[in-house]
Amino acid sequence: MKIIFLFLTSTGIIQAEILKCHFRTAVFTSSISLYTCFVQNNKIFKNYRANIDSIDGLHAINKTHEDVQALSILSIYNMKFLPANIENSFGNLILLQIWNTDYEKIHQKDLKGFRKLKYLFLSNNQLKIIETGLFQYNIELEFIWLNFNKITRIDSFAFSHLKKLRNLKMFGNECLNSDKITRSDVIEFVKIIENGECSSNETEIKTNAVDEFNQLKSQNENLRQQNEEMSQNMTNLNDEMSKQVVRNKELIIEREKLLFEFNQMNNKLMLIEEKNIELKSLNEISTTNIQRISIDKEIMRQKNEKLERNVESLTNTIAKLTKSFQHLQANYGTLIRRMRENFEVNYEDFNATEIHWN
């Protein structure tokens, strides 16, 4: 969801916008290769009151806003101005490229925030005037390219204070048609400008230069079309990357969910393993007890057999004793009878005997 902030200023309401970037390292010259924001949302350059509030885009690995050193604005039609506060998000910008647009006039306030700027590439636009003071706050500038614009006037002292300027290209303009690529050439060129020699009436362009200019214009149109396609492809790629980021986030959430479920299942498996170990231990104890019971059972069986033998022996012994008792009882009866008989005989003899008492 896009959030819009509104700021009230003396000139009216300024609409806060999000600057959408495609981030990658780009080669601008054989010696200049920088990590770059390629602007994707073109409409913000058509709203005079636009104010950059935040940046949207997927950075390369280990890169942040602090690593961005170049801002590239390509093939934007009906471009009226450069939005404010871009420098607040990209504090280390040293290169600004505005290429192949309908940009007609650049103002001092557009460049004021870019204090570290070394490279300003403004080729293939519709610029007409370079005013005095335009680069007042950009004293670090070394390269300024203004090729293939419609410059008809350059104010005196527009470049005079740029002590580090060493590469100034203005090929293919109505006013000047020249490239200066050394510091000494630039100094001489600036003197020509200061002397007021930049006028469409004062400078004639040779026929071969015109032909070359027209050829380059034709090539430029082809490049414009190719760049439109590339810009659209980059936009589509950025959209796909954004979708992929969302998908990756969804996959990460799904992965975290599966990992959580896996951990839960793992915990359950660990509990089951612990229970299995306990059951195994109980099974071993049970097996040991069963073995002991079997041994005790065998001992009891042996004792029972021994007891049965003892009972049988005791039964035999009792039978023998009973028989002996019966025999003894019979002998006892016989003995008693004989004793009785003897007693009766003796008693009779006793009665027959006379007893004498003194």
C-alpha cells in the first residue's frame, strides 16, 4: 500500500512521493563505474510540487542507500523539473545523469543539494539556457556533458568558479558545437563564453558537422526507442523482483511454519523414543522376571515332587506303624487276658492259703 504525505509550504501543497529505483552497478565511461539508482517511476518528474519522501527498490547484496553514488534518469517525456530532497536519501551522490528527456530548463535549486557532485551528464535533452549561478553549490564538478541539447545562450561566468572542471562537452548544440576534454582547453573555452561569443548568430556550424549532427540525432532516436524498451523491461523486471521478494517472504514464513511443525514432531519423536526406551527397559525387567518365575516354578515342581515322595513314604510308614500297632494291640489283648488268667489263679491260691498274724 502506498502512503501519501502532504506538506504545506508558502507555495502551496507539496505532495510527498516515493522514488522507485532499480539498483545496479553501471559503467558511464571507461573510468567511471558506480553503484546506481535507475529511476523507474517517471510521473514524479512531471509534478512541480513533488517531494521525495522515501526510496523503494531492491538493493544488491550487502548494499544500502549509503552505497549509491549515481542517479540515472532516462527517457522521460514531459519532464518539467527535478524533484526535491533526493539528496536526503542518497547522501553520497557524485554523479547525476539526465538523458534523453524533454527537460528544457535546469535551475540552481535543482542542483543545490548535490554538494558532492563530480559528474553531471545532461546530454540529449531540450536545454536552452545555462544561467549564471547554476552550478554555484557544485564546486566539486569535474565533468559536465551538455551534448545534443538546444542551447542558444550561456551566461557569462556560468563555469568560472568551477576550479576542478576538466571535461566540458557541448557537441551538437545551436550555440556551441565543441568538446573540451582537458583542463587547459576548458579554461580557454570558458574565456570564450565569458567574452560573449556564445550566440546562435555568431557561431556557424559547418555542413559536415550538420550532417553528422543529423545522423547522430537519428541514432539518438533509435537509442531513445531502445531505451524505452529497456526502461519498460527494467520496470517489468523490477515488478517481477518485487513479486519474487513477496514470494520469498511467503516461502520464509512457510519455512518457519514447517520448521516449527518439524520441531514439534521431533519433540514428539523424542518423547516416543524415551517411552520406547522405558518400554524396552520394562520388557527386559519383565523378561528377567519371567525367567526367574520359570526358575522358581521349576524349583517348586522339584520340591513338590520331593514332597509327594515324602508323603508317599510317610503314608507307607504310617501303614506300617498302623499294622505294628494292630499287632501290638493284639499282643496286648493276649497279654492282658493271660495276666487276668494268672491273676485269677493266683487269687484263688491266695485265698486258700492261711495267713498267720503275730
